[in-house]
Amino acid sequence: MAADDWLEHAVKLSNSWVFPAVALSSLAAHLILVFFSGIRRRKAYGVSRFFVWLAYQVNNWAPTYVLGNLYIDTTPHEKQLYAFWVPFLLLHLARPDNVSAYSMDDTSGRVMLFVPLQSFGAVTILYRYIHMDTTAGTLRPASWIMLSLAIFKYAESAMALSRGDLNSIRSSFKRTSRETEGHSVEDDEGLLLVAHDHLDICKGAFGDHPVDMDIRQQAEEFGWKTMCKVVEMELSLMYDLMYTKAAMVHTWGGYGIRVVSPVLTVVALSLFWLRYREEGLQSRDVDISYILLGTTLVLDVAWLLRAIGSTWAHAFFQGTRWHWVKHAVICGGRWKRIRRLVVSLELLRDKEPSSYRVWSGPIGQHNLLRDFRDTERWSSKLAKSIRLEESWNEHCYSGPGVGLDLSREVAVRDVLFERIWSLILVPAHDPMAQPPIGHQRRRDLDQALSFDPQIGEVVIIWHIATVVFLCHAKEDTPASEWPAEVEEVIRAVSDYMLFLIAIRPSMIPGLKLRSLYEATRAALNALWSDMPTSPTSGVDEKKLVLILRDKVVTLHEWSLTLSDGARCAFTMLQRVNAAGWMWPSNIPWPDLQVMKKLGDLRPELFQTSYLTMADMLDLIFDVWVRLLIYASIRCSRDSHAKQLAQGGELTTIIWILAQHSGMYPKRQA
């Protein structure tokens, strides 16, 4: 009997705590989304992203659990309070204003179906356990007030999810010619307003819709640094449209809900206080109710201030047809005062605009001739066995100390973007030509870059050729004469492009040549293991390059990709005649197919005349930048959109930068 009594006591205890635990878990998950969902703008992996994902799932689960299990044996008074919590669970399911979708895979159709079903279930619960209960008192109107707010916000969240879809962005696009306001570009605040003015260009790119804009500032006046920052801010705004409720918040209906919400929550809180101020119910459930009401009120006030003080509000009122409203809000200076207040309070941890509106700058780095044995590590094997290989690889090749942070490596960033800007501004052969707009511009860029549509194989071959060339050339050049800065930039772009091939293949256009990458990696492993005294751990890049040189005659038997890359490198070494370097007699010249394939990159690389080392390095760098631009503009829109919620991507910035470059008239002499 004692065991039966213990079991019965355990069941009663669990029944008494199950609903409070669900309510508190839902609230905790909601607060995690409030404060940490913005991490997706900056990081593609990490513990914080896992907790955001987990919170997203908890908010999905909590209302369904309560709606389906309220029959559990509890007292009528407990059921009354548990039913009062249902609107709050629905509010949490509606998400905070800074998140609507976790990823592009979240479908609005499913949510649209759940809105009426779960709303009907919530209405049924409140009607049965509160409305029909004669002892409910003022709890009855309080519960209906909160449920009304919850249903409106839930429907708003579903509509925001629908508007964030790429098809919806395209279908809602208006074919209009728009003029910008000519904001100051002296600070980040002015640049963010410029980004709002130029946002149609970004939306047109993601929605595959032609855009005709009259841009007053000329490209040469902006320069690449200003334009890069504007583009980064535009992409942050696109993140808002796709992954937050911005598309619905900044409408008349959205502002109306945020103005009314704090007022109605205060009314509900007052009615709840009147009901329980002299009630002797179990204090735990009443306290939880106060916590839910108080937290909702604080967040409502914060979201209201953030909505009004956002630059989205400035853009909304700037474009309104009611000129008296525009004059009162914008011209009268009221919006600026509210914005200064919001920024000074740092509401919900987001600082405007530089802390999260600008790309954080990390790019992954993967050197095939150095990292080919990484899959042999026990940690990689463990990650693969528990199906976390992708996340582990992201950490290994783009984490702290491994990836390259362009926001800190200013010299690398400057050299890279200066070359990118020079190539995309006017790609036509005529230097005085006006940049065309839309599809014609993309065709001109393709022709100017001169690449085969399947660039995956070209990237791998050129990566091998680059590493082999740099190792040999650096070894044969005096340290005082070696351009270390140029080598750093070349290696950064080369390793980044291979990182995309290996870790983020969706960001590379054309066929996904993962099998070619894996085969090349396996061949390197076999070559390394074939050494009589190969070390069991660690790889010496120089030793591996010497192996490729010694086996270049039979290298095609191991891997055609390795053979093509190595022979290409030796051809370039012959061109620069590095320290009297001559083509070894036992190494046959690259065949005509390889020469043609790689000669398309830059014909100057394989001509008969000699080049200086500086010229050769400049040509190698130019090829990598052209590959990078081509991959950027030919990557699918869906891949670019998905990457916005995974920390962003350098190729996405380059893609939108190319879209902008066609919108600017070239200044005439």
C-alpha cells in the first residue's frame, strides 16, 4: 500500500505542476526569442542558435499541449487559471516582433491553417472553463481581452510569414519609378535611411523583378566603402522582411495593434487584480498569472517604442499619401526625438544601427592541401555519426581562429573590394560605356567574367594551382621582395571559395560537385599515406606540394583534378621564371584541354611571354575575384535568402552590390 500511496502522490504532484511548468517554459522560450533571435543575423552555428531553435519549437508545442490536456485531474479553480493562461501561450506562439520565421522552410500555408484551428480551441477552452463559470467574476472580461489580442497577433504573425516569402515579395512588387530623398551619408544613421530608399533594388533582386530607380548620388561619389555599408544595411532590412514581422508591424494595422496592446493589457491586469485581491487561492498559480501579465505589458511597451522609433517607421511615414501626417511626424522632428529615446534606452538589447545592421564580416577558410585529413579526426567521425557533420564543419572552418574576419582584416577587405568594385562598376570592354540595367547587365557581367557555367571544378583546380604556385614561388623569392600582403588576399579568397564548395555548396551555382571534392580529398589522403615516413597527425603544406611535383607525371592516375591543378601551377612558374625556375624535363606540359579550360580565366596567364612576379600575382588575384563575382551573381535567390538567417554571406553582398552598380550613372568627364 505504501508503494501505491507514493505513486498516487507522485501523479498528483506532477499533475499540479505540469501546467505551470508548461506556462513558464513557454514564457522562457518567448524571452529567449526576444533577446537572442537576432543572433541569426551574425552567426551560422553555435550554442546560442541551438537555444533559439529550441525556444522556437517550445512555443510551437506549448499551446497544443494545454489545449489537448486540460482534462487532467485538477480542481475547478486551477482549471480556471490554467484556461486564463491559454491566451498567453497563444501570444507566445505568435512570436515577438523580431522573429516570424526561423528559416525559409517555415511555410505560411501551414500557419494560416493553424490560426483558425488553435484560435477556435482557445475560444472553446475559455468559454467552457471561465465564461460558463459563475465564480469567474472579472476574470471573464480579462481573459477575453487577452484572447482577442492573442488572436490578432497570431494572425499578424502568419501574415508576416506569408509576406516574407520570395514569391510574395515578387507578386506584391509595384512597378514604379522612385526618387530617393538624398539623405546625408556622413554617419550610419543617414546611411540606414539611404538603405531604406534603395531597398527596392534589393527586393527586386530577391524577387527577380525589374527595378527602375532614379539615384541622385553617383557611384563615384559614394565609393565602394559607402556602397558596401549601404548594401549590408539593405540586406539587414531584407532579413527583417523575411524573418521578422516588419512587413506587418509597419502598417497602419500594425501600429494600431501596438498602440492598443499596452492599454488593453493594463485593463486585463486591473481586472485580474480585482478578481484575486481577496481570493485565497494557491499563490503559485496567481503569481504565475501576474508574471505573465506583467511580462506581456513590459514587452508591449517596448515593442511600441521600438516600432515608432525604428527607421522602418521613418520610411513608412515618408511614403504616406497623407502629407499632413508626414509633416507632423517627420518634418516636425517628433520621430527623431522618439528614435533618440529608443536608441538611448537600448530597448531589448538591439542598438541602432551599427551593431546589427552591418554585416559581421566572417568568411570561412578551407585549404584543401592543408585540411584534407580533417575527416580522419575522431571529432569529425563523432559529428558524422550523430548527424551533426554540417554544423561541426561550419565550426571547424569558419569559427574563431579559423575563419577570416573581414571587419578586422581591414587591409584584406580594402584590396578585395576595390578590385570587386572596379570589375562590377562597368564590365563592358568600352571604359566609357554606360552600365546597363537588369538582365542585360547580368549578361554583360557573365560575358566579361568569361566562365564556364559549371565553375565548381574550375574552383578546385584553380585552388590547387594557386597553393602550389604560391609555395614554390615564395620559396624561390627573397623574403624582402615577396609581396606578403598580396599573398594574404589571394589565399583568403582561394580558401573562401573552396570553403563554399566543401561546406556551403548551395552558394555555388551549377552542378553540386561534392563528389569531385571528396574524390580529390581522398586522392590527397592516399598520396600522403603513400609516403614512407608520412606523419600520423598534422600536414606540412610544403611537403605535400613537393609530393605533387615529384609525382606530376603519374598524378593523373591518382586524380585528374590534382594533375590539372599541379600542371597549371608549373606552367605559371615557367612564365615568371622564378629564380631561374625551369620546367623539369620529366614533367610533360599540360595538355591542350587543360590549357584551354584554364586559359579562359585570363588568357595572359598562359601566353609565351614572361611576366614579373607582381604581374602574375595580380592576374591570379584577378581570376579569383572574377570567380567570386560570378558565383555571387549566379547563385540562386533561395540560397542567398536562406543564408541571411545564417549570419549572411560575402557572396550575397557582392550580388547586391552588382545590382546597385547598374543603377548608378557613370559620371561624365
